[in-house]
Amino acid sequence: MPQAVWTTLISCADLHALRQDPGRHSVLIDCSFDLTDPAAGREAYHQSHLPGAFYLHLDNELSGEKTGSNGRHPLPDADALTARLRALGVNDDTQVVVYDAQGGMYAARAWWLLRWVGHQAVAVLDGGKQAWVAAGLPLESGTTPEPEALAGGNLTRRPSLVGTVDADTLMANLQSPTRLVVDARAPDRFRGENETLDPVGGHIPGAVNRCFKDNLQPDGRFKPAEALRGEFGGVLGATPAERAVMQCGSGVTACHNLLALEVAGLPGAALYPGSWSEWCADPARPVATGDR
């Protein structure tokens, strides 16, 4: 009987069973983070995390070098990311599970990045750390020791399972629209109000807004696939998912919308990695405010 592979979400019950199965190799990664306090996620991990979980930092490991014009969280070097995952013991057949304590907003970034380097068996813990605790499952403190160098994984970089677009493509799209840009930020930031993270408020002209938080139920778990399919159908309209581009402030929460689309059975949308923080760094790029 083939082993189960999780590629979008995994429940706490399934993760607990997976971690107890001696015949399955899995790697668990905590991605908790706070944009306003970059040290807070690692500190929270040290205080308590799911048993056996490693920690990856958004700024240092799940992002690349900033140049001032490529956004707040540019993509990391793909080979360096693959090597880092290999150091955590990830093999080509490892089931990777990522989680956070922020509604999946950072875990979804890690999920997308693993798919970016070609690893399909990666899932986000539905409901995150809060759901694990609510289920009465244990936590531990401290730091999980990483495997010895010679005992690391054999993960190989494979063809990417995801697509990206760049700013030049979206500039051209303004003149001849063939793609729909969907912005995952909160509605006020989309409108150009209350901007605290980037120097310019507003959005890419022609973009529509779908806040990533709308993907979740009140308990922090993702909405059912049917509900997400209906809601994203309203966002996309006549645009097929494979002609949609997900963006946000810096290419992080856009991955939450990409995950929700996969859960909804609407695959194929691309990520604009630089997102608004890259777009607004060039004053030659136009800015829109308001609801559209």
C-alpha cells in the first residue's frame, strides 16, 4: 500500500501519527516569526515547540540578500536553501511539515519555497501550534540538535513545481493585461492607508485584494476546499488560476493565498516574489490607491 503524502495541509492527528511511525521519515520545521521583532520567533521556538522541530528564520534562511530594490524578503539562493534543508536531514522522499503560530503566514512561505526547489512532499500544519496545543499534544523547549554533517539528508534540487513573475512582466501587463494580480495584504494597506512597513502606500494598478486572513476559519484552520473555491472564484472572476499572480508586501503572505488556491483545487497561479516592497522602490512604477 503506498504511503500517504501530504502536499498542502496536514491535520494535527495525521502529523502526530506520522511522527510516531518508525517506517516514515519526516522533518518538522517551525517558522514562527514577527515582522516587527525579528528575534521573537526564534525566542518563542526556544521556549516551546513541537517535539523534534527545527527552526528556520524568515530573514536569514527563508529569504535572500536585500539590495534595496528587490523587496524586503527576496527569494533565497535555491542551492543554499536546498543545502540548508539537507543539513536538517531532508531526503528526496522525506515528508516535510512546516508550521508557525501566526495563522500559517510564514509556514506557507516555507511550503512554497520547498516546492520552488522541487520538493513535493511538504505540508503546512493546519491550525499551527495553537491547534496542536488545543489537541492536547505535547511541546518541548530548547533546541532540537541538527543531524551530524555526515548524517544529513540527500535532498536534491529538482525542477520547480511553482511559477514566478517579475516586475517587468507586471509593468508590461499594465499595458496589455493578460494576468490578474491579487494582493494578499490587509484592505487598508491595499488602499494605501496605515502603511507602516513600506515607504509608499498603495497597490499595483489593476490589482484586486484578497487578504490572506480570509482563508482561515475562526479557529485558525483553513476553510474547507469548497468554501475557498467559491471565494477565490469571486476574486478571480473569468481569469483562470494559471493566469493569476499572487503578491503581498514582500512575497510572504502571498504564499498563503497560493496554498489556499491549491487546497481549493485551483493550482497554477504564480508568485511575484518582490511584491509591493520591490514595486514601490522604483518611483517610475505607477501606484494606485483606493479599492481599485
